[in-house]
Amino acid sequence: MTMRVAVAVSGRGSNLEALLQSLGEDAPARVVLVLSNRPDAGALERARTHGVPTEVLPDPTDAADWLDRLEHHRVDLLVLAGYLKLVPAAVIARYRDRIVNVHPGLLPAFGGRGMYGHRVHDAVLASGARESGATVHLVDEVYDRGAILAQGRVPVLPDDTPDRLAARVLQVEHRLLPAVVLAAAAAGRPVPLPETVESAS
Ligand code: GRF
């Protein structure tokens, strides 16, 4: 049975694009809905290009509205791909262990409230860490705390800027997220990946 996937986005949607491109006609998972808190998110245009229905949340804190939309589209798995708001607790409770998030750092380090986008890469560089990477994890009620499903590592290079590091990490995100969704479709629920995805570039 095809796993029905909803993707929540707030921004440009490169992870959404990577996921859509990796799921061909016969894939065991299909993106059936893209949700955004922002009507101007570039990700919505990408979804439309792929013929995927898009909906904008008028109030992202309204759990009943979320649940109506997810149930209407018979969603099995919710993917947060650059979604920058907190998902309401009642949604997390109803979809427990069926919500995953991609984070541009090696959790549990460099995570938590306020740690998103460039703030993560700034903090990694400021810390002097020798490596960074991406994490896909289950979502629970606390930012970036849920069980880790997959991680991919990249080196931090001596002349790195936040932009350069972000670009290197993003390449890993684009491989990890589809891999986790495909593994979830095969298993019927999100499961940890046995291997990590490395990038040396
Ligand atoms: C990614 O780095 C993701 O890890 C973070 O926000 C960024 C979203 O990028 N949560 P995109 O919208 O998928 O291009």
C-alpha cells in the first residue's frame, strides 16, 4: 500500500523538491499534500509544479484545522521540511511516531528552540567543531528532541562560512530525507536507517 505523505514547509522547499524527485510513479510513498504557514513560501510553487495539492494554514496553532486537513487527505506520515513553527501538541499526539523533521545539524548538539537555519551553522562554526551534518528525527512535543532516525556527517573546513557549510549540509539533507521516507514506506512506519550518508565535498 502506498504511504500517503504530507510535507509541511515554511521556505524555499529544496528538501521538498528532493523528496518529490526521489518518489517516482511506482514509489511506495506519495506526497499527497503540502502545507505551509506562509502563503509566499517558494516550496508551494514547487509542489504545484509537481501537481501536488497545497494548502496554507490560516492559523498554524489551530490543531483541529491541522487534523481536519491531514484526515481529509488520509495522511500516514507528516514530514517537516523546513517548517519553522511548532506543530500543535494535539497533532503530535494523534500522529505520534508518524512525524519526522530534518534538522541541519548533528543532534542532540546544536538543536532546540531558536536553533534553525543559519543559527545552527553560526553556532557550529563558533564552537570550533570539526564536523557537522544533518539529522532526521521523530517529532515530539519538544523541539529537536525526538528519536534520531538518520544522520549524515560532513567536515567543517577551515575557511568555511555559514553559507558554505549550509550548502554542504543541505546536500546530505537531500539524500537523508528521501531515504528515511522510503524506509518508512517499506516498514509501514518511520524506522532508523541502518547506515549514515557521508559527504566528503
Ligand atoms: C533546511 O536546512 C532544514 O534542515 C531546515 O531548514 C532548511 C530548509 O530548507 N530545517 P528548504 O526549505 O528545504 O530548502
